[in-house]
Amino acid sequence: MRTRLLAVLVTFALAGVAAFAVPLLSTTADQRTAELVISRSSDVERFVVLAQRAVDSGDATVLAAEAEQYSSLYSEAVVVVDAQRVPLVQTGGLTAADPAVRTLVEATLRNQPGPPVEQVTPWTAEPVLVTRPVGTGTRVSGVVVLRASAARAASDVAMRWSAVAAGALVVAALFVLLSVLLARWMVRPLVELETGVLAVSRGRRAQVPERSGPRELRSLAASVNRMSDAVVEAANQQRRLVADTSHQLRNPMAALRLRLDSLAAEVGAHPAHEAATAEVERLERILDGLLTLATAESTATRLAAREDTGEDTEPADLASVTAERVDAWRLSADEAGATLVPRAGHLEPVLVRMPETELAQILDVLLDNAVHHGGRGATITAGWETGPGTVTLLVTDDGPGIPEADLSRATERFWRAGGEGAPRGTGLGLAIAREQTRARGGHLELRAVRPHGLDVRITLPAVVTS
């Protein structure tokens, strides 16, 4: 924004300077041209008087002497002809036979005004021809043509233009400096606001100065600071809530579990005792899942704010972790009547940018869902595919799957296949896997398998080894 604003201000400033300097240059050249014409016109008028005397007396001696003296003094040529176009005086190398002189003589003898003198510029090299008729009234008895050098006038114009250009450059430099200062005054608060917003996104308080820039930006800075305080305080309260919940619920839950275990010897295999034990176990799983989900969301927030890019994370070998977790879940799959097999893949290590513990947790979630929701007779495959800069973890089963209308809801918190009456699960597994994947710059996707089944794909950034 600063560059665009500065470009606009500098453009307008330079356009204003040019709008003033260009007419001034033209006016200066016109003024010096008029001075040249006036100066030479007075000399021509003097030769007109002498030429009239020479025509009246028939003696051009004085006229010739004056013309020779003028040419030697000013290095400018003079030609005088009578009404019959006979040259009376020719000095300075200019003759009446010259085409330009002849054209002017013919027009002047017809009492026509001569052509206007072109504007003198620093690049003007051609001399100027000034002509006047000799005679009184409508009777023309001769013509005087003076060829004046424009070199000195061009030099004067060049000097005046140089002065104007120097002044314009100074003014333009001042305008550019003012534009830079104005752009900085307007844009610096925006940069500070951006820094403040980034600080808020990282969970820190913003310290945006409230006394710089336009009034509207100062008011916005104050609002950002107030918002920062509110957001940071809310985040702190959320972290305290998670920590307090963990501490306050785990102790009563552990005490309740101990009491239930102590009652087992007295009540035996009582249905109420078994139901209470199952509910306690379910509450423990929900509590663990909520804390894991909160941790994953906190990591995802830091990554989104670019506070923790994961560059220092020890990469995990997807091949070895997948083989280990498949072996660990094979017994559970056999008990559920399902078949768990690894998908054929390469033997070399496949490194992904994720801690090994988190990758194992994600695989446990996916394999747990596939084993217990795939049903008896289901075949479950686990493997991976490599792509440009990414690795995709695949867990596929041919069980009943999830209706396509529910695929988008499957990663929501507490959503369970089968609805609220589903007999097992906390409904947090896929939500945790999604947040852990997102925290490491990955993506989780659910696809329906034809004719039935579910395909879970987790794409993670690969670690490129040289």
C-alpha cells in the first residue's frame, strides 16, 4: 500500500511541477524570440531609411558603406533591391538570387507581410530572415532583407531553460520528500496495526501506538488494543479452564474408579456395578479426548499464526509407524471378525513432518474406527501414497461405511455413526485426528467406497531428504 500511495503522490507532484515548468519554458523562448525580432526590426528600419534615400538620389554609396560596416561588426548579411529587383547592396555572403531571399522579395514587393519568425529554442541553428518594404504608403520602391544569426538567442534560451529546469528539479525533489513523509505518516500506523493483529493471532497482547497517523487510524489502533486485551484474556481463561478441568475432574474420576473397584468384591457381577464401571470408563475416555483435542487445537492455532511452523519437529517414519500400529491392532481386528492387512508399499523410509507420537495417535483413531465400525467380515487395509512434496496415509475398509450426506459431519465433535443412541465411542476420535493433522499442515478427507465402505485419507507434508 505504501508503494502505491507513494506512486500516486509522486505522480501528482511531478505532474504539477511539469504543468508549471512546461508553459514557463515556452514563455521564456517566446520572450527571447520577440527580443530578437524587435532588435533586428529596428536595424532593418534604419536600412529602409537609407535605402529610400539611395533610391531617391540614385546614389547607394552611403547605403553600401553602412551595410558593409554592419556586416563586419555583427557578422549578419544585408540585401537591398529596388522595385525592378536590381540589387543595390549585397553583403555577408547573402545575394538576391538566394531562393529564400527571392521569395521574400517577391512577397514584400506585393506589399505582403513576411512570415512570422519561428520560436527560438536551444537547438535552433538556422538564421532568421527579417524583411521590410522600402517606400511610403502603397508605393513600394524596394526591399530590405536582413539575415540575423539566432545563435546568441538560442544560447540565452538554453541558459534560461537550464535555470527553469533546475528550479523545477528542486521543487520536484521537495514535493517527492513531502510525499514520502506523508506516505510514511499515513502508512506507518497501518503497519503497526498489522503487527498488532499478528500479535493477537499469536495469543499475545498488541501494543499499537495510538498517537500517530490520521484520527481515524488512531481510533482504530485504540480499538485493536482493546480487542487484543479481550482476546488474550479469553484465551488465557480458556487455557485455565482446560487445566482446571483436567485437574478437578481427574481426581474425582480416579476416586470414583477406586470405589467401584473396591465394590467389585462385594457386589460381584452385578449389572448396575458393571454399567457404572462402563460409564466411568466412558467418561475417562471423553475427558482424555477433550484434553487431546484442546492440545491439538492449540498447536493448530500456533501454526496458523506462524509462531510454530513445525520446522524443528523430529520427522516420523510413516512406514515403520504404520507397520507397528497394524501389528498392534491385528488382534483387535481378529476378535471383531475383521481382516487387517497392510497395503503393499515400498520398503524405504517415508518421512513426514509430524511427531511419531501424534502419527501413532492418528493411526490408532483410524484403525479403531475401521475395526469396530467395519463389522464382521470386513477387510481393512492401511498404507500410503507419495505425491509431490506430500505423503497420503490411507485407511480403507469395506464395511457399511458412512452415508455421503454424513461425511461432512463425521469430523465434528461428539458426532457418532448411528446417532445419539450409538453404543460406543466418544465421537471425538476423527475430530482429534483432523486437528492434529491440521496442526502439522496436513489435510484429512473422508470418501465413500463403492459399493460400501469408507476411505480415510490424511495428507501430510513430506520431509525431502537429499
